[in-house]
Amino acid sequence: MTTLDTLPTSTPKRVPLRRRLEDGAGTLATLAVIFFVMFPLVWMVLTAFKTEVDAFSTKVFFQPTLDNFRAIFSEPTSLGSHIWISALVACLTVAITVPLGAAAAYVLARHRFRGRESLSLIILITQFIPAVVVAIPFFTLFRSAGLIDTPIALVIIYLSFTLPYAIWMLRGFFDALPVEVEEASFIDGCNELQTLRLVTFPLVMPGILVSAVFAFISAWNEYFFALILTRQNSLTLPIAIQSISGPRGPEWQQLAAAGLIVMVPIMVMSLFIRKYFVEGITVGAVK
């Protein structure tokens, strides 16, 4: 009769030393990358709640204060109006980019016409044109039209790079969507507009949301063209932050607070993109 003491026991398989060293090195490399990426952000967040004296120290534990946020929303900085301008420009950019980009992408993906691929290539090439090349032509055009230092000028120039991106991204989503889904709606009696509204657009909604968030972030965070095309009345938030300084130079604690205000919407939008981008990978899957 076999007892428990006589039952064979399995010994755990030993991991080779080389494998353990490789895993340890990979873990250390990952931690190092996380540290170098997150440390500036964490330090900026800490500095935003420090006093002027603590901002020049390496303290991690300190008495937090909200005085920096009060200061940047008061005279002479008054970031409130600049936040409104940035939000207005970003929202207008999104409101124009999404419908135009979706319509153009649908036509390129579903309709066959002469020069379609050439047109797609031209749209793609516009993404590789350096911003400094088109800055002077845009400035001359807007100055002649009296649009310098207006939100309209910023919206127009932001559309020049958000629209091509949206068109190319959404075309990929439309190409991944089986044509049979739309043909089934035609058989059920829907016309093309009804099919777009009830079938196609809901299925590619992850791509539409990603394009909208990209357009918002691009307009919200843009610096180069805003620096050239704005003067006083239409200063966006990234440009207005430059004016944060005191008698002894830059007020680093207030700059950190302003940077935190700029960063929060971007972080939220990035998480938003991540969620719907993963969902968009499965768009067009056929069981």
C-alpha cells in the first residue's frame, strides 16, 4: 500500500542563471525608462504646489500651497482668458476636422475614381512639409486678409495638419470595415446617407474619436504658429505662459502650475485615445 511519504514529489524546475540575469536586466531597463519618463512630470507636479523658497530645493515632503494657481489666474498673468482662447481654437478645429475628414476618408475608401491614389498620396505628402516652410506664406496671406491675431487664423492653419491626419486614419478604419455590412443595409432599404449615419459611422466611431482627440491635442498644445500669428488679443495658453516671470526672473513654481494646467487635458485625452484605439483594432472583424 502506497503512503503519502512514498509518493513521488516533483522538484521545481530551476531557471538557468543566464535567463534570470536577462530577466533582471530587462526589469532594470524598464524601471530606468519609467523613471526618466515620469520623473520630470512628477517633479513638475510637486513644484506646482511649492512655495518660492521650496521651489529651489530638492524637498519631496513639504507644506503644499495653492498660491501659485491663484497667482497665474490673477493680474498680470490672467491665464483664464488664454485658456478660453485655446479651448475655443481647439474645439473649432475638432468641429471642422472630424466631419470633413470622415467625409473625405469615406470617399477615398469606398468610391473608385480617377486619380484617387494620387490624391491620397498628395494628402500624405502634406504631413512631411516642415512648419517653417509654410509659416511665411501663411503669415503673408493672413496679414493681407486682416486675420493676424485672431482665432480664425489659428483654426485655418491647424486644419492644414489635422485634416490630412484624420483623413488617413479614418480611411484605414473604413477600409477595415467589410463592404458587406453596408450592402446589407442597402438591401434592408437604407440609402447611402442612412447607411452612413446608422451603420458605417457607429462602427468606425473609435477612429472618429481618436481623430477628434488628436485634433484637439494638436491645437491645444501648438506653439510655433501661435507664436507667429498672435500678438495680444488671441494669445493661446502655451504662448501666454512665457510671460510668467518676476523681478528676479522666471517664477518656476508658477510655471510648473501653468504647465500642470496645460498637461492635465493632454493626459486625459491620451488615456481617452488609448481606450478607443484598442477598440478600433477590432473594427471590421468578421465572425
